[in-house]
Amino acid sequence: MTRDQVLAWLDTRRPVPPATLRDRLRRAVHDAPGGLAAHLARLGQELLDGVTSQPAGGRELALDLLAADAFATYAFEAQAEDET
């Protein structure tokens, strides 16, 4: 899955996430092998790993945590769309 393919799919999501979250999601996306749902789940896991690797972190990690949650949600959406 290419970065451009993932970004194009994210751009179709409604409602559109707030600008700050949308920008964080876009920055996290990179090329990776595999299908869309697996790729989105992996992106969420990468962000969550970054958050949990900083146990002393505070509010500065909130955006990454929100983005990880969004990617997990999008992974389920992509899987559901693939099954229809």
C-alpha cells in the first residue's frame, strides 16, 4: 500500500477529522506492504508504541494517542468496506 493510496482513502472519510488531527494522521502515513486495513492497524500500533515508550510523557502525547485511536477505527472501517 503506498502512502498516496492511504492518503486518498483517508481523504474520503466523513466526518473529516479536525485539522490538527488530520495533519498528524497524514504525517504518520508511509508506504508499507499489505492491504489497507492491515496497514492502518499497523500505523495505529506504531503511534501507540511511541506513546507507551514514553511513560513519563504527558499531554504532549495526546495527539499521537488520538491518531492511534483514529487509525484503529479506520482499520475496522476499511475491513468492513472490504467485506461488502
